[in-house]
Amino acid sequence: MTAPTADTHDTGLPALEVRGIESGYGRTTILRDVSLTVASSTVSALLGPNGAGKTTLLRTISGFVRPRKGSILLFGEDITNMSPHKRFQRGLCLVPEGRGVFRSLTVRENLVMQSVRGQESEAVDRAAAAFPLLKERLRSQAGTLSGGQQQMLAMAAAYVREPRLLLVDEASFGLAPIIVDEIFASLQRVAASGAALLMVDQFAERALQMAASACVMRRGSIIYDGAAESLRMEDLFAEYVQAGEVPPARSESRSDAAGSSARSRLD
């Protein structure tokens, strides 16, 4: 499989434009008139309680769910009706929730599958340098890794793809704090390479700290779309409480002063 190259990140066009999307499963509508934009070479956080439609939106953007209405543009190109494979070839990469790796293959084989053809060895070396915990497990089957190591492998595979736009669905879910730190460090590396990121994560404060912009979803619709620094954690927590859920995990690395000074645009 030929992976996309990373020399076309900065085109001046938005990395992603979602325009009036409606989609769902069977006769059930999940997303209703959803629109958002992710600027080139920036990070955007996609937040909201379970059932808000976040995963469905990422799956629609990546081509695994066909929209009923609306359009999706990747760096100005309409990809609404493209297959997931063709979207991948154009630089769109999804890291799904639940350890998106090939469990029967070795760590090395997982990385090679996502590498640019002819540059497999360099890609494996780069991944091993960026993810030292995987270096000694290159010959191990992915299925024998711990849950945290499998998630790191999924992130390493995304890293060697050199994506233009990376969609990340709950990369830190259920992981030990030290692995969560590694996952966020890997996301920082991808962002530093010039890629755009749209990330869903339970650690809302950490996601907002990393992001330039943020969207909050409720019942299949976008209720906030603006600067990450303007989204107050207190208002975000209220959205989860209203949905009958435990609020998202808070991070000790973000100061209370920064959170209290942010301005809310939630209705």
C-alpha cells in the first residue's frame, strides 16, 4: 500500500471542510446539518458526551459511513463520494477507537504496511526512534502487546504514513497515565510535522490545551465551533452532566487560571 506523502500540507486551503452533513445507520439519523472547518496544519478538538455523534462524524469524514446530504472537502477537493482507500491516498488517515492494528501481524509488519513504498526500512527506524517502547517489540505479534502498546503502535503507524489530515478517535481511552502521556506526545509529533488533526479524546482539558480550535457536539449537531481557549471547562462539563454522564477527565497540567479566564460560546 502506498502511503501519502507529506510535502503538500501547507496549501493555503483548509485541511477539512464539512458542509451540512447528514448521515447515520440504516434509517437512523445520527448527524444533522453538521458543518465544521479544520485549518491546514492546525489541531482541532471534537468534544461532547457519548452518543453525541463524534465517532459517526469521523467515520463519515473518512468514508466508512456514506452521508445522505452535504459535502466533504479535503484541501479543497470534494471527497464526499470517494472510497476510504482513495481518501487515504490523498492524505486522510483515521486512527479508530479500539486499537486499530492488525493483531496477527508483527509490529514491524504493521508499520511496513503503512509506509511509503521503497522507504519501509526508514519508516520503521523513524517509528522506533519516536516510540522507544516499540523498538524491542518489532518482531512480536501485535496481538501479544498490551492495550497501551497496541495504541502506541496504531499511533506509530499513523506517524509513518505522514498524513495531511489525521482523525483520532479516543486514542487515550482506558490507558495508564504514563501511556496517555506518550500518546499525546505522539500527537504533538504529528502536528509538528505539519499535519492537521481532528481529535476526539476523553481528556478534554489536554485536548483543548493542544488545540487551536474546538467543536462541541450534542445529539448529532454542533453547538460550539470556535477558539479552544474560549471554551470554558465548566460549560463543557455541564454538557456531559446534562447528558447524564460523568464529566470528561481533567488534566493536572492545565492551570485553573487559564480555564477560568476563557470565555464561553456555548448556548
